[in-house]
Amino acid sequence: MGLRVSVDPDECVGHGRCYEIAPDVFRADDHGHSVVISAHVADALADVARQAAAACPEEAIAISER
Amino acid sequence: MSQYDAKAESKAGFNPFDTAVAQNPHAHFKRLRDEAPVSGSPPPFQNFVLSRYEDVRWALKHPELFSSSADAVPIGQDRPLIPLQIDPPEHAKYRRLLDPLFSPKALSVMEDDARKLVNEIIDRFVDDETVDFHAAFAVPVPCTLFLRLMGLPQDHLEQFLTWKDQILRADAGLDDPIENHKASAAIRRDTGKAIYEYFAAAIAARRQDPTDDMLTYLVNAEIEGRRLTDEEVLDVCFLFILAGLDTVTASLDCMMARLAGHAEERRALVEDPSLTVGAVEELLRHETPVTGILRVTTEPVVRHDVEMKEHAIVTCLLHAANMDEREFPDPETVDFRREPNRHIALGAGPHRCLGSHLARLELRVALEEFHRRIPDYALVPGVTLEYTAGIRQVSPLPLVIRPAGTVGGGN
Ligand code: HEM
Ligand code: SF4
């Protein structure tokens, strides 16, 4: 079991909820928009990655189990 | 389908910005969401109110239908406020320029200074028995930090507070309502001119003599290969004053009023300061200091079988949306660990608060330092708090305080 995450740059407006909640999965670019650190999320970070995706008011984060 | 839902109006029609509603808005908001999710006011005014989370978010994410142009928020300025009153796609150009200024990375260098300035403000009243939190803390904190960010001298604080109040709350105090309206508008105009002149001088100084502050950045910034004009820099500064001061003051007021009335929540923060991040989000949601924001329709829009005509003014009630049980289970409960918490107290879509990371930093540092220095406080017994409608300030907010280390304190 593992997780893939991606951020849709057209939807992300930089609320910063994701990288506040999951700084090991997402980071902020210079504009405060979200960048995925690694598309494949380590198992230990899967829960926090899901929390972060759920917290995005723009629903900009896609998650898929692989 | 009806153009104007008279039934909805009579069932749940109320003015969300009414002072009486502002004291206890949650029950009103629930009725609105349940009975009239698109609530209209009678023609010919054609004003509408959206109150459910999904509807408000949808409207804010569709600027092509719900425009932020100056028609929506006429506050007497000559030019549109940048970026608030510019619609996409033009809007994105300005945000690309401004976002880096307010990114978490850019602001992180400010945290130590913010902590120091906040503590200097606490020093002024920490030995008193009671304090008006609003006047002594919530008002000076954002203004002090704004001056620091802009590289303007701290002794201009009083001048700034006066200007801000004259723009946002100009009232000439005349008996005749029409004369009073005219005179108040004149005060706003004169103040606007004074602010523009002040910043024009500061901008000229930065062009001559660049320093390491936000004004210098703005002056040197380029948009599509050209420098910003003085007018554009001025417009941005003006908006910071309008958007970045009272909002933080109101947030601090609402948050501390809540905590002062709920000792168990206050104690949780004192015992575990790491909860502050979650507390800021949850209190932003529960209190939603900016009650609602305005849009104007660009074409007829239908939602829940109600037609909003072209050029209708639409209030997106952020506070009602943030209390919507369709999105937030048990919305009345304040839970610093609530998850997920997709609140939209800072807006949503392209106009999402530009200063959100600054606001969060200010609120977190302010709450952390206040609770570290003054772990024990309560409302002065017998006072009834009054919330301003719209931007929810609480003035006065009288607290009995007991600083850390006092006998019997810190319980
Ligand atoms: C907790 C405090 C704050 C709250 C609750 C708040 C709330 C909001 C909201 C709801 C919006 C969306 C307006 C709309 O879509 O019509 C907004 C936009 C904005 N805010 Fe804030 N704000 C806060 C602090 C700040 C600060 C500190 C600044 C600093 C400069 C700021 C600057 C702005 C600007 C420039 C916009 C317009 C952005 C755009 O149109 O692209 N705000 N704010
Ligand atoms: S929470 Fe959503 S909108 Fe905000 S930075 Fe993350 S992905 Fe972007």
C-alpha cells in the first residue's frame, strides 16, 4: 500500500493549509503555492498526507492509492 | 423558478449586518442555510445572500459569474483597489507580484521581530489589574507590525490609527442625515488624500534610497517587464491599510473574547502552546471575523431555483458557511484539533486573502506570547460584550488579568 499525491496548480491559490499540516509531503514555493516534495508518499506519512489533502479549501490536491 | 423568492425572504429575511444579529449570529445563519440558501431582498434592489458552505465556495471560485469589481464594494476610492477589485485574468498578474512578499518564506524572517514587538506591547499593561484588550493589544499589534514590514517609523503609529478609523468609520456626527453623509464622505476623501501624500513621499524616498523593506520591493517590482507606477504602489499600500489592520484586530478580539469566556479552552492553550496553530484555525472558523464579502453578478445566475439577475449584489456569508453542518460536523463545538477544517474565513478562490500567512503569523505569535505572559485572565464580571457587525471587533473588551508567576495565577 502506498499513496500518490499531486497538486493542481490551476486550483491551488496558496492557502498553505497543506504544507502547514504535512510539511514533509508538501512545501511552499516562493509564491506560497504548494509543491509536492515527492509524489510517492512514504507509508509513515500517508495519514498526514490525507489530512492535508482534506484540509485544502480549493480541493486542489489529488490522492490515489497505488 | 422565481426571480425573487418572497417566501424565503419572509421566512428567513434579515440583515446579516444588523447590530442585533451580530451579537448572536449563529441561530440566524442556521435558519438562512436551512430555509433560504439563496435569500433575496425585494426588488428593485436585487440583493442576495448565500449562506451554505458549498454555495459560498462555488461563488468565490467562479469570478467570471461573481465579479469583485468596484461595483460590488463602493468605498469612495477613485481607482480600483489592487488586487481586491480586479477580476481574473488581470488579477493574476498582480498576485504573482504580491504573493512572494507575503509567502510563508518571506515572512519567516519577521517572526522574531514580531515576538519582540508583541512583548513590548504586553509590557505596557502587564502589571495592571484590568486591561481593555481591544485598545491596549488588538489595535496596536497589527499596526505596529505593518509599520515594521513597510519600514515606516513606529512613532507614526497614532497617525496611522487615526487615518484608518477616518477611512473605515468616517462619521461627521451631524444631525441632518444627508448633510452628515456629505460631510462624512468629505472626511474620507481628505483622509484618502493625506494617506496618498504620505505614501507618495515614502515611495519617492525609496526610489532615491532603497532599503530592505516591503515598500522598496514594491517600488522595484516589475509586472510584465515594467515597473509599477507610483499610483499602483499607492493603491497597494492603501489596500494593506484597509485589509490588513482591522481584520487582525477583529480576529484578536473575537478569539480572546471566546477564550476569556471558556476557561477550559484557555487552559488547554496555556498547558500546550503547540495547540495554538490549530486554535487559530478553529477560532477563525467559529468566530469568522470577516462576516461576509460582496460580489456582483456578471450575468443572470440560477442557484437553488432562485434567479439572481445580472448586476445583482451578492453577499457571500463566510461566517454562515463556516458554521454549516453540511461541511463541519458539530459546528458549534470549538475543537482545536478539528480535522478536516476547510474553513473559508480568509476567503477562497483567486481573491483568497493575500495576507493570510501574515495574519496567521500575527495571530499565532500574539496568542502564544499573551498566554505565556498572562496565563490567567477572565472577562471583567458583569460586562456585556458588543460585537461590531461586518468586521467583528469587540470594543471595549475588558479583562481581569493575572500575569505568570503571580500567586494563585496560572490555574
Ligand atoms: C485574520 C485577519 C484577516 C482576515 C480574517 C482576512 C480576510 C480576508 C478575506 C475574507 C479576503 C477575501 C476578500 C474577497 O474575496 O472579497 C481577504 C482578501 C485580502 N486580504 Fe485579508 N484578511 C486578514 C488579514 C489580512 C492581512 C494582515 C493583510 C495584509 C496585507 C490582508 C490583505 C488582503 C488583501 C490584499 C486581500 C485581497 C486579495 C485579492 O483580492 O487578491 N489581509 N482577506
Ligand atoms: S491547501 Fe490547497 S490551495 Fe492551499 S497551498 Fe495547499 S494545495 Fe494550495
